[in-house]
Amino acid sequence: MTFSDPFDLAKFVRYSHDKHKESNITNLEDLYQYESYYSNIGLRISEEITPKLHQNLNIVCNRLKVPQNRIKAFVLSRPDINAHCKHFQKKGAIIALNSELINLMSDGEVQFIIGHEIGHFLFNHNYFDDNPKITKTESKNSRAGEISSDRIGLLSCINVDLAIKAMIRLQSGLSDKFLRFDTSAFLLDTKSEKLVRSQLENSTHPSARIRADALLRFSLSEPYQLIINNEESGAKLSDVDKHVKKELDTYFNLREKSFFEKLFD
Ligand SMILES: [Zn+2]
């Protein structure tokens, strides 16, 4: 199954509880302004100066059928393993990758990260990363958005092992010298992690374990199999999403609220 419009592809795999409102930014001038800002604080990804990154960006855009001129990609000299996306509805997006992330990651992992960030553009997600006053509903929406974007990341690198490796890398900051890749050992800690999730209800991202588990399930789902192998097999996406929701709901403290808590809720 192929999609000629990347926004249709995104709709097809979107996590069903990812219901972001339309973003208000529509002005193309803003995109140009941000573009010149980023070309000042970072290095534009280009064939001449960063050929390997340019090639990975090309591969991702081709796989997602996103016109490459809509994606302005930059590297920022920053020590934290991170990336972000500023998008301007369907008009275009700026993708910024921190240098440390690139120094540590393999090509497939970089493709996953680039794809994940382009995912935020395709889903028109709101961004809350720098907002300390984030509400519970906003953080819940943000976590749901990450699940959808990971799916686009996977469709960009087409290798669930590499995608999960990128997640463990983001979580640990480790190079291959110290990292042994073992998904099932990594997911084993999920049980103990559940105990602390309710303390993290304002976090904008689900834990790497939830994301890895959700992606693994998505890789076995019917939509993924249809897109990648053209086969009508695998789990229904609604069943995958049901499981993911159950995991994400553990971020909320489910104990009975006191009278005063209810009063000020
Ligand atoms: Zn994200």
C-alpha cells in the first residue's frame, strides 16, 4: 500500500488518542524568520558540508513522500541528545538535530529521529517542551503525540530494532562502546517503572519503555504490514491503541481523591 500524500499516510497510522488541535501559526514569514535564525545558530544540512546527514534526510523524505524543499534541516552544536521541530502547518518545517545525537547514532537511528520530527509536522502537533506551566491535559496530549510521531519515525527507518535502539540511546546517552542492545531486557523493567509514573503526570514524553513497547506492537500491526510488506496481516490498530492507552493511563494517579483535591481540581 502506498500513499502519495504524506499527510494521508500520517492519518492512516495516527494513534487514535492523539487528538491535537489545529496550530495557529500560518504565516509563511514566520517560517523564513525561523529559517534565518536557525542558519545563524546552527549548520544547515547540505550535500556539500554534511553529505551523510543529507543522504539520510533524502532517504526519509523519499520514504515518506515529503517534498524535501518543505523540510529545512539544521545541526545545532549542543551536548544534550535531542532534536526538535518547528512547523508551519502544511507549508513546511524546521528540523533541528543536536550534534551529540548525531555523533552517537548510526544512519538508521538518525533516520528514525529525522522521521519522528517530520512526524510532528505531518500531525500538526503542538509543542510544549519549553513550557513549565503545562497543564495535565496538554501533557497527556503531548505524550499521545509522541506515540504517533514514533510511528512515522519507524516508517522512515523501516527497522524496529534500530528505532528502539535510538530510544535506548536517547534514554542513556551512551555510545556503542557501553551499550548492549537487548529489547526484552530493556522492557523487563516496565513493571517497576509503573510505580513511579503517576509522579510524572506532567512529563511531555512517555518513557522510552512505553514508546518501545508501543512501537514494537505497531510494527506487528496491519497498517504497518500493509505499508511495508503490502500484506493484510497483523493486529488491528485499534487493539494496539487500546493497549498503548492502558499504559499511558498509568501516568495518572488513580487513587481516590480527597474532598479538598476534588474541590480544587
Ligand atoms: Zn517528539
